[in-house]
Amino acid sequence: MIDPSVPAGIEMVDVALRSYLTTPTIEPKLTKSEEVQETIRSLRVSKASRPNGIPDRPLKHLPQRTVSLLVLIFNAILLTYHFPTVWKQARVICILKAR
């Protein structure tokens, strides 16, 4: 473990930070229509609505033109706003509720 109060530790953190800041950003991976269609196909209509309140059943009946429009919107968001790579990765830990 690095002790940030020790000069060697400060130097290591400084080098790592400089390297991160000078590394060119990577273009985001754009969403494909097939990915959106597959995600919609995998939705379960018997499940409760998600936090956005949109039930899954109507999503399964979207016309192809609407799915294409969603893909355009998703990609416009990705290209307009830069999200650091570390924000796109996560470690998810399930915490079970007590019974």
C-alpha cells in the first residue's frame, strides 16, 4: 500500500496522475440497433416497471423506426458528452435483504 505522506508515495501518485491526464481519450463505443433490439427482446413483460415507470410490454411492440431513433439518441448522447472510462466500469455487489 502506498503511503501518500512519504515522498516516494507522493512521487508515485504524481506520476500516475500525470500519465492519466496526458493519455488521449478513447472514443466511446457507439450503440448498435441490434444491441437495442436484443435488449428489448430480453425484457420480461411479467416483471414490474423499472424506476422510469415505463412498462416492458409496450417496449416490446416498438416499431423498427422508433428503435432506430432511440439508437440515434443514445449515440448523440455518447458523442456529445464525455464520460471518463472509469465511470463506465463498475463492480456490482448484491446485498441481500434480511428476511
